[in-house]
Amino acid sequence: MPVHGALAMATADQVIHFNEPVEKSLGFAAMVKTGPFIHLSGVLSIDEQLNVVAPGDMAGQIERVYDLLEATLALVRADLSNVVSETIFVTDIQALAAAAATRTKRYAACAPPASTAVQVSGLFLPGCLIELQAIAQFRG
């Protein structure tokens, strides 16, 4: 019997992969669907072989992260208008502020989500300047 308030693990039918071989080798899924919500794992500015895209360029990495976010959401017929919350982890908060227009234009066609930006000392792959975690909601 589950403990009241305890979190349950995702079940196989809730898991959606974007790059399944990489995700399985690292032990995560790009998305987990729970009810009307899609919980997206952190998105980095990388290619299919885990090479950093746009090293040293915050605006370029923001573009890549949102390209990947949109491609991942498209797997479940969603888009940026479904994103309700973001947590943005960066290694340089001032670089994020300087490149804010790059992010802002991605939400120009819809309402922006609730968002938090946090500076961290490092991300999963050296050279990555930004990691974006998001929650999206299906609208019925």
C-alpha cells in the first residue's frame, strides 16, 4: 500500500523517449506523461552524439535547446503554447540576461510560462551553458 504523499515511479506506458539509446544508457526518459501533464527532462544544447552545439555561445545554445524542446513536444502533438512552467539552469546568469531576447522570441506567438532561472557551477556535459527543464499541459 503506498504511503500517503509518496511519489510513485513512472510506469513504462508513461515514458516517452526522444533519443532512446542515449536516454536508456543514462537511465532517464525525455518525457513522462502524468494525467494532463508532460514532465520534460532537462534539455541541453547537444546533438545526437552528445556533442555540445554552439560552445561558448549562450544565444546559440538557447536556440538549440528550444529547437530540441519543440521537437520533443511535437512527439506528443504539443508545442510551446503547452508549456506552463520552466526551470532554466545556467552557468552564467548574466549571459542568460544578455541573450534573453533569444528566449523571449520563442514565446512570441503564445503566452510565456512561469519561469525560474538559477545559476549553477556546472551542468551534465562540460561546455553546456544552459539546461532547460519544463512542464507542459495538454489542453482538451
